[in-house]
Amino acid sequence: MTDPLFDIGGKVIVVAGAASGLGRSLSSGLAGRGARLVLADLDGPALESQARALGPDALAVKTDVTREDEANALIDAAVARHGQVDGVVNTVGILRIAPATELPVEQLRASLDINVTGAFLLSRAAARVMKGRGGRIVHLASVSSYVSNVNYAAYSPSKAALSQLVRVLGREWASDGINVNAVGPAVIETPMSKGMLSDPKTAAAMLSVIPMGRVGTAEDLLATVVLLLAPGGSYITGQTIYVDGGRTLA
């Protein structure tokens, strides 16, 4: 039996960044709960592979969310296929780490463009079709939206900006029935974090500030994402919910 508070069956959900990492895992989890998915990513072949794995109802749309025309086209494709968009899950992001004195400014600009501007353009494209009937928008922020780590002068400001964007959009669109939230994980086992976790010293340092003593998994995030898309999350907006093993308590 499906608990109606967490029922997303039949919901049309756009998942950006669905070809790999958390986006791939979360899209699989949402599909397994009956959502009708529209998948987006820059990696066309991997995106098509994921769509095939999820079945004939999954639509793949190669998309660069930092381009306004492509973000709009993605949402238009979802409406053309299903007639509506009920939710958006945005997992698109990059992680660039370097000492601030050595960080190439291009990496700072890219972090802001992908992690913030892309989130804004995708949110706005979705809001235009959700207005009048409501909807849910969920971004992946990070504990780095809140905590400070050395060498994160590109990543942390971009994720902090994303959390503040969620607050602003959540307030601005509340009267339209559009809930905008973020989930803020600590370190999650993904291809993006594989390099850091493969170094024993770096991995030990990361674990030392997580009270639960382990890194997270995509499964740790799925329940919160489902809540924010489902009826049970109807009174939550403008929030970054940290799913972090206690990292933000330090």
C-alpha cells in the first residue's frame, strides 16, 4: 500500500542531471515510485541509456540548463509529452576545489553559472507552466551552503547562493502554489566525489566532521526528495533541508 502522503504516482517530474551520479540514482528511485519522468543532461548517450533503463514512458531531452532556450525547450518537451509538469528535481552541478589564491577565475565563473544560473533558468522555465496549477521544484544544494571548508571558494559560494535563491523563489512563487526547496547533502558517494574519497587522508578528514561517521548515499536523499514532491511536503517552501549525517551540527 502506498501512503498518500508520499504518493508521487503519475506525477510528471523533470530530472536534470539524470545521466549519472545522484541524478541517475534519484531518477531511478522516482520512476520506481510511479513518476512519469522527463530526463535531462548534457551527456546524450548516457541520458538515452538511462531513459531506456527506466522504460518507454521516460523521455530523454539533451539539455544545457545554463542556456535559457534549452531550459525552456526542456519544459516545453515535458508539456508536449504529458500535458503538464508537476515537479522538477535539479541535480546539475560542478565541484571545483583549489586554494583561493590559485583558483582560476574561470572555475569560479563556471561554478556560479552552472550551480546558480542554471538553477534559476530551469526554475523559471518550470514556474511559467506551473503557475495557476502549482508544482514542486527541488534543487540539490550542499552542506557547503552553510559550513565553510578551505579550498571551496568556488563551490561554497555557489551553493550558498543556490540556497538563498531557493528562499527568494519560494517566497515569490508561494501565492502561485509553487513550492521551491533544496536538499543539502554532505559528501555522497558519486563519480564527482570519487577522487576525494579514494585518498585515505582526505576521506578520513571528511568523515571526522560527520557525527554519524560515514558518507551518504543516494538512497539517503531519496526520501526527502520524495517528501518535497509529494502531498506530505505541501507546507514546505523556501527551505534547504540538510541530509548530512550531522555535518552541519559541527
